[in-house]
Amino acid sequence: MPFIAIDFEASCLPHHGRSFPIEVGIASSLGWSQSWLIRPHACWAGWHWSAEAEALHGLSLARLEREGLEAARVASLLRSVVGDNLLIADSYFDDEWSRTLFAAAGESGHLPVHCLADQRAFHDVHPDQLRRAMAEADSQRARRHRAEDDARWLARLLSELDLHRIPTGLIPPQVRAPALMAAGR
């Protein structure tokens, strides 16, 4: 099944408090990518903002208010660009941020985001091959903790692993042995 890599940046990591999405980026193995800043929605008032997260992604609340798009607009753009493609992320948090974005947009259904660690094909990759692919993807990354760059990194990693089309076979949660941990990440 064709896939699109996705990454969200957020107000904080969930263990710091209730977090909301502030940027979403997508990328394909074909080389295109896109991202959108998200203006904080009124329903997120009182949710946590972490100075630590801001230091990582470099996005301030003032910039999001100034340059961010409304949640409904971002959700609409995301849905139209993604189409029927499978969304793959390198974190389980991204599905929750997709839910948060689409709920703020007033949509009952969100775009489901699948974690790479759940994909059976990913677990068939030899750890040495994974280390080499990660090194190659790392060498192409301009910066970390910006959604578009992180989505491009993941798309590049999947391309290096020759996982251009991810089968839909998912690994049950009790069987997961995250390959990223085996690769030293």
C-alpha cells in the first residue's frame, strides 16, 4: 500500500501535560513534502506549552498566532493531500495529535497514523541494514524537530530500506520488539 510519512510537532510531549499539535509535515518517497503551521485552537486554551519543546522546534506561540493556519484549514489540506495513502510515523504520539487536530476542526473522524514499529515489514529488516539506512537518512537531514524535515527523514529512511510500499500487515502489540531499539536508537 502506498504511504506518506507524517510528523507532528507539538506544544509539549504528553508526559509534560496535555499537548496540542502546532505543525504537521508530510513527505513521500517520491521526493515531495509539505508542512503547515497550526494556529492554537480556542479549545486548547489551558493546555500545556513547554519551553523545552519550544527550544527544540523553535516555534513560539506568537509565531503560531501570526503565521499558523486554522485547525480546520490544516485538517482539510491534510485530508486532500493524503487521499487514500497510509500515513506512517516514527512515534505513537502522532496518531493522538492527528485526533486532536481533527477534533478541533470539528471532524468526527481523523486521519489514522500508523507507527512504523507496528509494520511487520520493518521488523524483517536486519539491524545492520537499519543502521546504514538511518545513517544515510541522517546525512540528508537539514534540521531536527521541524515537521517537514522529520517527515522527509522518515520517507528517506523507508526508501533506503526499500520499503516504498508498506504492506498492511501489522504486528500485534504484545509481539512488538522495536527495531529502532535494536539499531541503538
